[in-house]
Amino acid sequence: MKYGYFDDLNREYVITQPDTPLPWMNYLGCQAYFGIISNTAGGYSFYRDARLRRLTRYRYNNVPFDFGGRYIYLRDGQSKEFWSPSWQPTRHNLEDYTCRHGMGYTVIGSSYNGIEAHTRYFVPLDENLEIWQLTVTNRRTTKATLKAFASIEFCLWDAQDDATNFQRNFNTGQVEVEDGVIYHKTEYRERRNHFAYFGCSQPGAGFDTQREAFLGRYRGWDKPVAVEAGQLTNSIAYGWSPMGAHQVNLELEPGETRQVVFVLGYHENPIAEKFDPPGSQTINKKTVKPVIAKYLSAAAADEAFERLRQYWESTLGVFQVNTPDIHTNRMVNIWNAYQCMATFNMSRSASFYESGIGRGLGFRDSNQDLLGFVHMVPSRARERILDLAATQLPTGGAYHQYQPLTKRGNNDIGGGFNDDPHWLILGVSAYLKETGDWSILDEPVEFDNEPGSQAPLYNHLQRSFSYTLDRLGPHGLPLIGRADWNDCLNLNCFSDTPGQSFQTTTNKDGKVAESVFIAGLFVHAGRELAAIARHRGLEAEASGYIGETEKMLAVIDEHGWDGDWFLRAYDDFGAKIGSKECEEGKIFIESNGFCALAGIGLEDGKAAKAMEAVGTHLATKHGIVVQQPAYSKYYLQLGEISSYPPGYKENAGIFCHVNPWVMIGETRLGHGDLAHDYYSRINPSAREEIGDLHRCEPYVYAQMIAGKDAPTFGEAKNSWLTGTAAWNYYAIVQWILGVRTSLDGLEIAPVIPKTWPGYTATRTFRGVVYKISIERAGEGNAIALTVDGVSIAGNVVAAPTDGRTEVVVKGILT
Ligand code: GLC
Ligand code: GLC
């Protein structure tokens, strides 16, 4: 069943039932201040770093309860009843509940007993704050006497500490209240120079800042004692749990509408100007007051909302397509691109499935995220690439993760994931193809953030490449290290102690276990690097890279091919993984998908055979599983992969992130029907009707769908923050629709279903708008192109040399 519907015109998903199978969420903010918001107003906010600068509290391991949020209550003066227009936290029955998740905003509302109320939540561009616009209308025939309450619970900044160190935290909480604005200043007296604030456009009727005063003893957010009583108590928090609550009294004539604006924000003062007057302990509010005052006006809030709308209009406008398939259209034009922005911003840090206190930004993850993001805001992609490269180690290796606030490599997890360095080559290559900005290669970038260690970015790429050459195993294949793309294939771990991390535990010297997947990645990255070198006029260097990739291809031929498909790896005993010889885990998606994507085995038929084997052994109606047969028990020599029950996660789950590798592989074989069929199997919009099975949001990808070995085959988990977003976007746009960036210009090479008569698209590329239309005249993939009516040879449309900023590209497929 469905829990809502797509409103494509407004770029919204409209949820019409509050108790969705899981909280269905959205992100607010797209630059520095972020919020997570569920369809019932749950979630939290933070500035830049979800762990270290958390503004509001959220309760962990909290699906499906979803407590902690931006909660509004309405109380009827006549009946004394109170309810939340967003359903949570009171879960009072409502009429006409809707939640509209849009591009960077969410509107939640409902009616109850003739009172209509909805709240629009969003983060204005270039500001570190969020606005809640509550609109209340009296649809009764009589006057309504209402009280509105808005509440948040402050997190004491470091979310990890907040959740664990109560003996201290119950004594540190501090607030100030001035002119009706609540300022949260815990730890401001010592080393922080930032504080949070919560303001209201109509203060005066009451506030609370001490949680216990608001909630009452042994009560939850569903039944705050102060709301029940209809009067906040003006409590001032000293220690315990600081919160912010505002009360607004509303007298509404029949038909009357009123809007109240709340602003929750983050502000920093220069260290020398923290206090006002100097020497006092009072927050200096000189620079924050004008900001608060501005956005508490409904007109300024509306204007900021309009700017946000335009921002998304132009960001998404870089690529828009019209195909015969509605699911393709809305994912490409709206939601998949939007999700790519979220994964770029968050990596894998903060969602309802990632706590925001654990992982920072992943090296591998963030580089891959660029594939789906770089066309939207290339300047931010550039900055990200330079940040990532600065965490690279002098060996060419990489910290697996880094912390966004400090931009330093994360020592807890360290490095040694031997695929990591190559993703930097692919990230940079994607950037060059998009922008043609070759200057990035000359940017001086440190290694491991070590002052004085600067070398041009290009040198980082060279080291990425040689990292693998320095780490070859007994068969000449790349050593796997702690893991490759599959974090759970831990061939040097051999952990038998409960609770040990599979990724950081190493009990072997790492000199035997090899990865065929990294071999394929190495070939692919090596070719990209060679093309970059050639472009820079480094012909000899380029041939050197090609020479190394050819050697690796020969090794793959000899030791990486199992007869009908590519092997996956060799374990620490030198035994095959992903082979017919294995009892379980005979065939894997990663090595097969990636080799086909890289065009390995296209000429000699290996790629075709491998894709056929994937189709036969791994493809299911809900997507393609990681491997088969699933591991039915724990294998010491394989690690985390065999820790999951069959059908989940890396143990034969449908890892949506790697499905696009097979889609791309199929396009390289010219199989447009199958490529698009695989695309559709995991496309969340195409799965909307099976909401009770799929359970996650129908507008964004989830990391995983349970595989056929699982009792819940088809159930999605871990939505939003996954490499699935970028890879699916890249696969559908660049390989199936075939609007592909290249170092030389925009390449047009569609491999679309036979039944499609064609499609039209608009792509802004390096400052030129390409109006593309593709028509099918035959069933094949051969294309004849005209540019502004003039036919061109090949399929790369070079940039116009005469200053034209718009060109018409027509393609006929035969
Ligand atoms: C998660 C990780 C990613 C990894 C994948 C497979 O998505 O974020 O880095 O490649 O799992 O293990
Ligand atoms: C990846 C995997 C996950 C694993 C994590 C690290 O993200 O998807 O299963 O738990 O890496 O431990």
C-alpha cells in the first residue's frame, strides 16, 4: 500500500498517513546548518558536525519511536484538549494529516476540531538557523481561544558526551532569556564561543527552559504538564536538562488565520568578544539580535523561502530529462539528485540509521558521492576533493574517514583499506570531466594535514596509483588490506572475540589475501589517470600507466577468472573466494559488476559471460544480491560478511550501491532493456506501491534491500546516506540515458530500452545549455548526431567556439 503520493510539479512527496512503516525523513539545510526532520516532526539539528555541534537532542536507537523533535502543541481553551498538528508527540487523532517533504523544507499539518494548522520548517540559504512558520486557521463558526506551544530540547553540544556523561552534564546546563529569546549557553562560560537560540515572533505569554518544569515528573513529550495546564512557568534552567519552549495565546475569529514564526539558530562570537559587558558572564548578543529580528518577520521568512526554492530550481535545472518512464523522470529530475546533495553533505554521518556520533566523512564514500553531485555545485566538489586529498597519507594510502569540523583523518579507524586511494582518482576525474578545470591538479595539498608536506594534487593521484603497485600479493593481484569496497570482507581479521571491530582488528600480516575487485578498480583508475596524464602532455607517463593496467589485466585473466565469472578474492590461505569451488559465496557482484563497468573482458566475451552469470545467480525481482549462496555460518577467515544472517547487508543482501555497476556493465554490452530493468527493480519510486514490504521512503534510495535468503525479502533498510544515490544517478544519466561528461566535451551515447521512442533532456555543461533530443529509428544503439542542424562525426559534442551558450543536439538511434 501507499502512504502518500508524489507531487512532481512542486517537487514534493506528500505523506498522508502519519504512522508510516518507519519515520520518513527529509533534510533541512544544504550548506553548514543542517536538520533532520521526520514526517511527524522528529529529528534534530546541528552546525557542520553532527557530533560536536549538536543543537538539539535526539534519542538514539529510536526507530520507530522517533522521539526528540521540533514539537508544536495546540491547546483549546474551551475543551482544554491539546494535540500536535504533526501527530507526534501526542499522537492525538487528527483529520487531513499531510506532510510535504520538499527540496530543503518540510511542511507538516492537519486539522482537528475545526482548527487547521501547519508548520513550514526550512533553513534559509547562507544562514545558520532554521525557521518554523506555524499557520493556524479557525474553520469553526465560533471564536477559538487557543494556546500554541513550541518546544525543543537542547543537546549539550557534543552528542556523544550528551548521551553518556550525565554526572557532569546534569550540572552544566545554562540559559539566558532576553527579550523573549531563549539562549542556550552551556559551556559558553569556558571554552565555547558558540551558543544556540530559540526565538518567537510573539513572545510574552510564557516560556520554559527547564525540561522538568515543562514535562512534569514521569511524563513524556506526549503529555507535558505545562501544556496540559495551559501555562508555561518561565523556568530558568540551572543544570539538569535545558530546553526551549514558547507559549503564544491566539484568539481567532471564525475564518481568521494567524502566523507565528519561530527561529532556532546557532551563533558564534569572536573569542575576545564573547561577553557583554566585557568581564561579565552574559552573552554578547550584538551581532545575533539583528539576525533573529530579521527572520522573526513573516515577510523575511517568505522571502528566504522563495530564495531557497529558486536555488533548488537552478541546482536541479542543470540536468532535466523527459523519458517515457515517470519513475526515471522524477528520480533523475528531483529526488535522486536531491539525495546526492544529502550524501555529499553528510557522507554517512547523520540520518535515522547513522547516529551522527560515529563515522565522519568516508574517504571512499565521499569520493564516490562526487559522481552524482559534481554537476550541481562544482566549486564545493573542488573544495571537498582538496580536503579529502589533504588527509591522504604519504604512502598514497588514506584514512578511511575524516572529521568534517577538523578536516583531519580519523585515527580510531585509521587506514589500510586498500581500495581507498583509487576513489580519489575517480573523484578528481569526474570533476575534470565536468568542469574542464585543470588548475585543480596544480593545487598544493598536504599529506596527512602535515604542514610543509604540500605537493600538487596531481602528485596525490600518482601516489594513489602506485599504492597498489607497492602492495601486490602472491598472484600479482592487489592485497586487500582491512577490506576493499566491501567493508565486511575482512580477510586479515580472524576475529573470535565478541565486540571486536571487524575493520580495525588485524591478526594477519596482510601479505596473502588479494582482491580481484581492487584489480578491476586499479585498471579503471589507471586508465582514467592515463587519460589525465595524456591531456597534460605527459605521454610517456600515460603509457606507463597503461602498461601497468595491461599487466594487471593479464593477471586478472590468469588468476581472476573462474571460467564463467570473475573471482572475488583470495583469502589468507590463498583459497579462492567467489568461485565454483567454494561451498558458499561462489559468485559475487562486486568484481563482476566493476570489471564489466570498466570494460574488462568486453573483447574476449568475459564481460558478457560474467553479466549473464550475475543475471542467473544474483538477480532477483527486488534487485541484485551481493553473493550466492549466502554464508550460512560465521567464517573466521572472511570476517563481518559472514556475521550477518543470510540475506542481510553484505551477506547476500541487495546492496543497492553496487547494482548500478551491473547496470553500467549491461550498457557496455549494449543491453539497454536489461540495464533499465535492473534500474527499475531498485528505483524507490517504482516500489512505492509495495510500501508495506519496502518500508523505507519511496523517494530516496536505501542502502540495502533484504535479499532472497532473508525472511523479509524485499524490505529496504538504511535509507538516505548511501553510495547508492550517486551510483544510480551516474548509471541512469551517464550510461543509460548516455549524457556523459568526458575530458573532451559532452558525450551522447544512450543505451535505452528498445520500447522507448526516445527522450528529451536539457543539460548545462561548462556554461553551455545543451537541448538534447534522442529519437529511436531502429532497435540498436548506434547514434547519428547533429548539433544545431549540422551532423558531427563521433558522439562527443565539443564546446561551441563561437560564443553560443545554447545548442540543439539531435540524436537518431538506429
Ligand atoms: C557502506 C559503506 C561503504 C562500503 C559499503 C559496503 O555503504 O559506507 O564505504 O563500501 O558499505 O561495505
Ligand atoms: C559498512 C557496512 C556495514 C558495516 C560498516 C562498518 O558500512 O555496510 O555492514 O557495519 O561498514 O562496520
